[in-house]
Amino acid sequence: MVIDEILAHNERFVQEKTLPIIGHTPRKRMAVVTCMDCRLVQMFEQALGLERGDVLELRTAGATISKPERQGAANVLGVREVAVIGHTHCGLAHANPIVLTASMQAQGVDPQQLIQDEGLEGTQGLVDWLGAFDDVHVNVREVVNVIRNSPYLPKIPVHGLVIDIETGKLEMVDRG
């Protein structure tokens, strides 16, 4: 099992490495909202020149904030700047309702029950509820505006960017 590989690696890691003690406040006083896509692991920080402790990373599907959660946010850990970074070829972009519901069923989730429980209007309502989008640039701008307009955050710069999943190149979409 993969968990056994992880545990074995971790055992070697803690025997070979001594990590420096760092504070929980991000050194760069920045929060980064990005996608949880596995293709971003390691590449993302390297492409941005980030190291452990530099920024607070918030990873969500599609680097988005679902509609029920868009009204609440928190100013934590001295963050004074936010970057929302979507990426090309995102799995939530152009989500096909048929493929999505089939995938949910294959994983033991009844999409019709979820639609009913959440009061959604059919499979398109489910797609919207999950935060799917057609254009990563539009989605990044929407998330930027949600954060900028949150009554729970101070007025701090919020930037929107898109990273190319294949090259690591950043494109500025909205400079705060």
C-alpha cells in the first residue's frame, strides 16, 4: 500500500533530517490560494521561488471558493497580501456533468441524493455547487473579487494569476 511507502520514507526522513524551528506566521506575510492538483506538488513552490515558511498556502479544488463558503473568510497569521493562482488544464475547468456524476457513482456517492440534499437544480446545479468553471482566468478573477469584497478581511492587495501546468510560467490576470 502507498501508506506503507510513505511511513517508511518518513522514518528515514526523520532519522536523516533536522528541520529548523520556524514560526507559524508566513515570512512573506502572504497567503496563496491555489489548486490541490497533484501536478503542482513541488513545481509550484519552485516556480514561485517559495520555501517552507514563506507563505500560507490554501489549496482547494480549482483554486476556487465554493459558493456557500464565499461569504466567510478570516484574516489570520498576519497576512498582508493574497495571491489567487489558478492553473491551465485544471480538472474543474469544463467539467462534464455526465462524466462527473459517473465518477461520483463509481466512488460510491449518489449524485442524485446530493442534488436533492443540497437543493440543487439538476446535474448542472451540482457542477456549479462543486465550483466547476469554463475559463480559469474568469474563475481567478471571481475568487479575487470574493476575497477583496469580504467584510471579514482588511483591505489588502489581492492578485490573480494563472500558472501554466506544463512550463511553470505565471501570467498576471489581475494585479491588486
